[in-house]
Amino acid sequence: MNYKNKILAFVVPTFFSCFFILLFFVTAHAASLSVSPASTRVSVGNIVSVKVVVGTEGKSINNVDTVILFPVDLLEVVSIGKTSSIFPLWVEEPHFSNIDGRVVLNGGVPNPGFTGSTGEVVTIKFKAKKQGTASIVFSDSAVRENNGLGTDILTSKLIGTVQIDPTQQLEVPVTAVGVLPVKPTIKSSSHPDSGSWYSNSSASFSWVVPNGVIALQTLLGKNAESIPTILYDNSVSQRTVSNLSDGVHYFHLRYQNGSGWGQTAHQKIQVDTTPPENFSTYVKRVGVMDVVVLDAFDKLSGIDYYEIKVDDRAKFVVDTDSVVGGGYTLPVENRGDHTVFVTAYDMAGNSAQSATTYTSGEILAPTFHTNPNQVGVNENFVVRGSSFYPLTDVVVSIEFGNKGVETYATQTLEDGSFSLSASGFDRSGVAKVWVQFALQDGVVSPISEIVTMTVNDSPFVETTKLIIFALTALILILILIIGLLIVAYLGWHKFAGLEEKISRDLKVTAGGIHESLSTFKIELNKQLAVIERARIDRELNQKEEEVFRQLRKNIDNIDEFIEKKLKKITKS
């Protein structure tokens, strides 16, 4: 019993371990079947082409065996093409049934097999029968690995859809009896603009056949004025041509009625499936800037634009008009090594890529000055500077008193210069100003030299202070004079003979002082009148208003003081 338990204890875990290991390897490399395009549109009566595609997820395969189902009320198979198929061998020829709605495929490829993500099995052309949504579904299917065992590694079968729109009610041209057919109008859904390049090597053309047309001729070639020669009956209203070579092609079409052949229409298409030639990227230093050389070449459609990426930053697009002298100035980066990736796209959307490493130099700090460097309270000023970096964000920082640092933003011009008008300060003091560049996210320049700027009181405040100072000094002098007179009067009072004379002199002196003070008061009032008019022209700030009130009060106090002292002297 113990022996059997030991066997089970060994066999069961081993079995499940092998099972999960096998499951891992099977699912890790799964194959898929899909339809390309996965979703497409077509109108009733028109033809649509879809590709059956196999993806091997890194495994090598040698066979695809599948049954494809489609709704017979909406679609019918016109043909199955295997010209571009990855399978040169077929267990049975691809076939279909428009009664059962089935397409049967069973193709193979010899050693070393096929490995890839978009291997074309066949191309199926469907004709749309009526409006609706048709699903193309993989039924009984297998994708066999090229491992000698024919292991089925298919794990994904993707459904394709065809949206069928109603037939557009186009006005059908009518040709009068005895008149040649009208010149056809050709449209291309794959290459709609005759002046543009396309990387699609399959071209689809369509037209409307007028009443009375009994036949038509088409031709696709390189000559712009060829006469078509391939004859069709009047039931043909579209044609698709695959595997076109690169270059300019012309599709030609003309109609025939009972009177003969009409004029030929020519539709130009341009095909370029070849990417630009391989190119090398390098970066050169021009002044303080890094310039990437952009000289990719495409001999057919030409270079349309470049896509550039530096390190792990976001990509940006540079059109050929922005390439100056064969190069483009890169955004400024922090000093050190960087990698630039350049992808060149031609006019058809084909691309080629190159990359290189370069070393970016030191970022230079801005230089600037303030104008003026001494300003009055509430007086605006300008910060002007220059740099080597055009169209770059500039951050101006100003520190004043205990208000902290305030920042202002502007941008350099094409020549690298910049200017910023800043509002004034509400009081006197000293301001500190400095500038820094913000070149891009995470890249800033060193800060500039710090410039100090003196903020002075306004001329009004300065003048008022001088008046107050002069008035105060005058008051002190007058008090001193009056004090001396009083002392002299008291000292000489004991001399009777002089008493009357001193009294008379004091009165004369007091009168002179009173007259002088009156004159000075008149002048002060004139100055105050000027200030009063200034108050009418503009509103004084709080500090100026406070000085004005104090000045008026001091004048009134002085007047009262002098009158009182003089009366006392004259009475003595």
C-alpha cells in the first residue's frame, strides 16, 4: 500500500508538471487566422477583395487547412486568387460554393516552412448582393507546425465583416442614337487623388456604364495617352489590378455603342512602395546650438517630412520647408550625451530610420538690464536682455522687501532679445531682479547676475519732506530768537532808563517777526495750493495724503504759536 502511494505521489505531480509545461509551450507560440482588412465597406453590386492571413507567432508552419463560411444572401464569391500566396503546394485546389456559402482551402509549403505575422493564404473577391452586414467566419481549421509531427497550433480565428451599403442612385448617362458615347468618368477608391503618392500596389477603378453602351475597353500602362485595347462587355463597371510596380501608371477607358468608340478617359495613379534610401544621422555644433543634419533621399516620390525624437522625449515632426541649409536646430538639452532618432517619410508614407549620439554643450545664462535702474514709487520699469536662444521662454524674478519673489514670463524673439514691462512698487526700498531661461521640460539655464534697483519716493513726497524740514528749522530759529529777546528784556528790565527803549524795540522786533511770518505763511500756502491742484489732477496715494495733512496741521500750529507769543511780548 505504501509502495503504491509512493508511485502515485511521484507519477501524479510529474504528469501535471509535464501537462502544464506542454500547455505553456503550446500557448506561448499560438497561430492565428484572420481576414484583412478585418472590416470593410462596399455598395450593392460592387466587388470587394479580402485576404486570408495566417500569423505564426514565431513558429514555423507548413500547412493551413480551413473552411471559411459566408452568408450567401449577402455575398457571392467571384474568384479566389493565390498568386501572392505563401503556399506553393495545394493538397486540393481552393474551391468555393455560392450555394452552401463555403470556401475550402488546404495549402502547404516545404521546408523550412513559413514564419511570419501576415502570411497571405489567398485573396477572395466577393460581390455584394444586398444591403446588410456579412460575417466571414473560419469553421473547421488547422494550422500545422513544421516540426515533423504536424502539430495543430491554431488558437485564434478572427471574424471579418463586410458592411454592404445600398447602391448609390447615380444618374446614368444616356447616349443619343447616332452619337458616339460620352467620355467616361473614372474613380479610384484606392488612389483617389491623382496628384498624390500611395504605397498601395493594388489599384481599384470604377465607372458608370451609360445606356446604349454595348462594350468597353480598358488598359493600364505607363503611357499617359494610350488607347485601351482590353475588351469587356457592358456589365463590367470596375477593375482591380494588383502587384503594380513603383512609378506613375495610367488607367485608360472608353465606351462603344452602335455608332462606334467614344473618347478615351485617362486616370493617373502614383505608386511608391519603396522606403527612402538608407541614410546616416549626425549632429553638429553651430554656435551654442545643436543642429541635426537631415539629408535623406527618396528617388521616386521624394521626402515629405521627418519625425525626430531625442532620448525618451516626445516625437516631433519637421517638414522639409523647416530644414535650413540641410539641418534643423534641435531643442536645447542639458549638458551631456544624448541620442537622437530620425525617421524620414516619403510622399507615399514609406519610412527609413537612423540614429546617432551627440554631446550637448553648456547652457548660457541670459544677460539683461533694467530701464531705469532707479525708479519712483508706483513707476513702471522695463527689463531688457539678450541671448543666443530664439523663441525661448524667459522667467523674470523680482524680490522686494518682505513680499517674497514674484515671477513674470515672456519669450525671446527671433534674434534672442527679450523685454518685459513690470508694474511699479508701492513704497521705497531696494528690489532685486534676475532672469532665467526655461528651454523645455526639465531644461533650464543658469540664473543671470542679480541686479539691484533703487525705488525712491515720488517727487511730490520728496518736495513735501523738504518743506516740512525747512518749516521745522524755521520754527526752531524763531523760538530761539523769541527766547533771547525775553532773556534780554528780563536782564535789562532793572535799568529803568532802558526799560522804555527795550519795550519799544521788542514791539518793533515782534512786528517785524510777525510780518516775516505772514510772508512765509503766504509762500507756504502757495505751495499747498500747488499740492491741492495735484490732488485734483490725480488721486494721492496713502503716504502722500498723510504727508499733506501733516503739513497743513503744522502750518496752522505754527501760526497759532507765534500769535500767542507775540501778544505776550507786546503786553509786557
